[in-house]
Amino acid sequence: MNPTRTFLQGVATLGLFLALWYGFSQLDYVSFFHVKNIRNSTEQQLGDLIWTQVETTEEIIYDDSLNETLGRLLDPICKEAGIPRDSLKIHLIRNDEVNAFALPDRHLAVYSGLITDCPNQEALQGVLAHEVAHIQKNHVMQKLSKEIGLSALLSIVSGGRASQVHGLIRLLSSSAYDRSLEEEADYTGVSYLMEARIDPKPLADFFFQLASKGDLPEAMNWISTHPDSEERARVILKRVKGRATGKTQTLRAAEWSAFKERIEGQ
């Protein structure tokens, strides 16, 4: 090996390393990641804009005790998802529809109809886990960016019409995500339940219960616009088959009954 050539190659390598080091040290990372900053800002503004609109069109339940109980049901799910529960903006809405949906900037809306229709707390936690998965996987902004377009979303947050915002609400509350995203949310949500030692089988039973009702009325928007509920139930049961599932109940039986009764009385 030629010593002179080896020396020159070493000098060239060292020079390249120093040039790269200097270049990266001069990089304005804030500007470099500006696109991400824009998206974060857009999501926050969209969340505020959409929720303001929801408040004018829906009957919100402002009850600290009920919200606190709903928060307790979310606690173990958020812990496994790595999401601080306080970062979620949880909203109870008086509406007979069996529905729950995530909005931008970690808003999570839960209809009273879903709670009263769930036969047990594990089924409700299963639905909540599914929505938390949509939030954790950033599905909300993926859906909006794909179906509306980022430029259109920027236009809306910079002064869009109320009809445009209402269209976003309808899109997020009454239509399913892409099948791949729904399946990912189902899979991830069930993982949260199992890691939290909450039995996922009551969620499968809830899907069977809804599927057995045949033609689902409009009030069952959540299930009627999602992939086939019976198929989802079978996927859940197949996944947990032969595996030890937890039996943790977040609320005592009396607390769950009292929670449902108070929701039904709203």
C-alpha cells in the first residue's frame, strides 16, 4: 500500500468530516423543520376551530364528576399508549348516537348514547382505546390531509367558512378511516387493553351485539361506518385466543352502574 496515498485519503476523509460537522453546526434547525412546525400549528388551530363549532351545534355535558369518571376509564389506556391523560381534551356530548370520535389536537368526543349502550366498562374502554390509538398514530391529521389536502386545511384555519368547518366535523364524526388505519387502530387499541390487563373480549361481544341488530339505525353511526363489526369481533377473539387476558376493572361495579345511571339521566 502506498503510504503517501493512504495519508492523502486520511486527510481527505478528515476534511470531509470537518466540513460536514461545520455544515450541520450552522444549520438552522427551526427553519429546517418549519414544515413540521406548520403542521403542529395547523392541527392546534384546527382543533380549536372545530371544537368551537361543535360547541355551537351539540349539547355538551359540563359535569366535572362525570368527566372525572370518564377520565379514570381512560387512565390505564393512556398510560399504555404513552399519552399523558391530561393532554387529552375529553368531551361528553348528550346525543343518542353510539359514537365516539377523535378530533385534531387530541380532542376526544364521547356521545352519551355510546356509554348507555355499552353493557360493561370493558366494552367502553375498548372503544376508547380504539380512538386513543387513532390519536397516538396521528390518523386524524393523516385522514384530513389525504381527503382535504394540507393547503385547503391551511386555508380553513386562516379564515375558512363555517360550512367548511362543519364539513370537517362530519368527515371525522361519521365516516371511517381507511381500512388499513382502522385495522391499525383496532390492533393497537387491543394491545393497550391487554397491556393494561383489561379483558378485550367484552369489546368483541359488544361488536357481536351491534351486528345482531341487523340494519343499524342512523343512531349507530360509529359502527355502521366502520369495517364489518362481526369481522372485527372475530379478529379480536382470534388475537386473544390462548392468551391470558387480564380481569382488571377500573371502576367498582357500583361506580360503573352509578356512572351509567347518571349519563342516562342527563
